[in-house]
Amino acid sequence: MKLNYSNTQTPYPFSCGLQNSQPTISTSNYSVGWPYLKCVSCGNIIQSGESSNCKNHIKYYNYLNLVYDCNNIGKFPLRKKGMLRYSSLLPLDKEYVTLGEGSTPLVCAFNIGKKLSISKFYIKDETVNPTGSFKDRENYILVNLALNNSLKELSIASCGNAAISLATYCKKAGIKCNTYIPKKASKQKKELLKSLDANITEVNANYEGAYRLVYEKKSRQEHIIEIIKDEGNKTIAFEIEEQLGVPEYIIVPIGNGSNLAAIFKGFLELKLIGKTKKLPRMIGVEIENSNCVTKAIENCQEYFIHTNKIYSKADAITGKESFSTPRAIWAIKQSNGFVVTLAEDEINKIKHLLRYECFISAEHTSWAVFAAAYKINFEKKATVIAVLTGCENKSMLKNKLGSLSK
Ligand SMILES: [Zn+2]
């Protein structure tokens, strides 16, 4: 039985950050010298010397969007290679380090679409990024900003795609990478991080505990570039617009929610600079008992914390908290989007159904986008894009990244 989400409208108390008029503020107010950071909830603008998050909300959650003067960005895109092509809408105009991130294929998945009853179905294949996930886009921004601001080390609470990606970029850049990982993390992941010369601190806590611990250790400057790094992920939107135009729907798994928010922000900026008149509806995908964004929307809260113990094989979207919930809700509401919550066995069922159709080695979490698509009644003429966020076989990365360790 398919669900029709098109009438799903939940009241949401937040105001929109980007679509309001943009006050003029000198960029010199910021230690990193970029356009200004604005809260998606209360519209507060972060001033020089203030803490790195909006003072009106809980500090661990990300409420901030980086706002550009979209009337004066100059040429877009530029005739440059890689991510610098989009630098007029990125907080970066100089590149110190690149691993060849981005420029990923948009694959027409006709056979999969047919099985899902979607006539125009495409896959944005983020698994081909240098370390196998979309995280390379944001860590490219993060490490280049760190080098530009003379930071000698970066820290992260993760043992998944994000840590592997950051450790790789840090290795290439000659920056120390401190990873804080739950003790229960797999030996394979720890070994991969060690091979990239990352410092590993095992924390007697879950991911959320490790995240809070690292949060307290970071300087204001590191917090700010950490927030701004999400700008890298919006290049997924820029590439899609160039490859196909703006689709009706984009399906993105929600871990912290930052990727979904960034992709929508990318399309919104394309609209603000006059590249398109259309915006896609953003569809987030969550796992039951880990559906923090769904619960926050249902309860009209800025975020939601699950208290029960959670297990899912879709580990990249499993957790008690999603720290970018405020921005994810902002994007979902502004795009008239919605969130699909999956049961664990729905991902397994779709893998069984599509096992001969998908020639991409995607991690279990990424299959959630197909399971979500299967539950939605799309309009017949709609174009739907599913973002495959990460690759399956992390052990293959060890060989691929080996050259960096020599
Ligand atoms: Zn605020």
C-alpha cells in the first residue's frame, strides 16, 4: 500500500532565514571573513565575538545558514575545475587541497524506476567520491578553510563515513585529525582510521555523547568553519541543476539532517540568483525509533531526542539525536517537503526487489532512499532524484587510500 504524502502539512513555528530580506553587514565582522551566519529559527545574525551558535537556542544543535548577497555574486558558475567552479556561492575562493571530490554522475535508473512505478527516476551517485561518500564535499571545504585560517588540527566525533573522509583530507593537508569514537565501533573502522594516521580516542559513550564531548573541545573558529563546511554539500544541487535541471522531488537520507538542508539551500540560492524559478520538494528518509526530524515536526519542536536504545543496520541514519534538525526542518518546510519513516525490514525488502537492478555498490543506509520512493505516490510526470550517499565496501578504501599513507 503506497502512501500519499502530498497533503502532509504540519504547522512549523520557525521563520525562514534565507528568503527574508538580507541586511547588509560587513564581512569583516567575521573571523573567517565570509558572508554572515543567520539563524533559521529566530533570524538572529551572528556577530563577531559572539558564540558560534545562535544564543537563543541549545548550543549543540545547528541553526545557522550562511547567507550570501545573491544580487551580487558575479559570474556563476565559473570556468574552473571541480568545486571551485561554484566558488562564487561557496565560502572558498582558494584551493589548497583537493582529492577530486564532486562532479558525480546523475544516472538514469530506468529499470529501478519501473519497479518503483516512477517514470523519470535518477540516482545522484555520491559513492564515487574519493572516500566513497558525500562527506568529501564538506570535508573539502572544512580542510581548505582550516588551512586558510592556519588551524593545525581538526576534531570529529564519528567512526563512519565522516571520520574516514576527514582523516583522508587531513592526511593530504598535513593537519592532525582527532577522532572520538564509541568504544563499540568496529575494529575494521578503527584500523582504517589508524592507517590514515588519525588520532583515535575511544569514548565510553554513544555517538551523541562523543559529539558533545568534541563540541566542548572546539575553539570558536573551529565551530564556525564546522558550520560553514555544510556549504560543500549544496554543490550536489548545483550539479543536478546543470545535469538535468530542477526535479520535482529529491530524496535524501537523514542522519544529522545537514545534507538535506544543504541541498535545498543550493537550489534556493540558484533561484535567488535567477538560474531557476523552480524548487524541488525535499523528501527526508528516517528509520523508526530514530526519526528525530519527524518527531520534532509532529510535536512542533525545534528538535527531538529519542530516549530508547536504537539498533538499525542503516547505521548512518540511526541515532538518538539529529544535530541539524532545525535546518532540516527549515528545508523541508520551505520546500513543501516531507519525511518518510521506514521500518528496518522495508530496506531489506527493497534490496531483495532491486538486487539485480542496482549496479552501484551502495551502503545499507543508501538503500533507504529506494525504500522511501517505493512508499510514495509520485505524480506521473514527476522527475525524482534519489541521493545515494555512501559506498558499501569500506575495506576497498584501504587499498585506494593506501597511497596517501606512504
Ligand atoms: Zn536563533
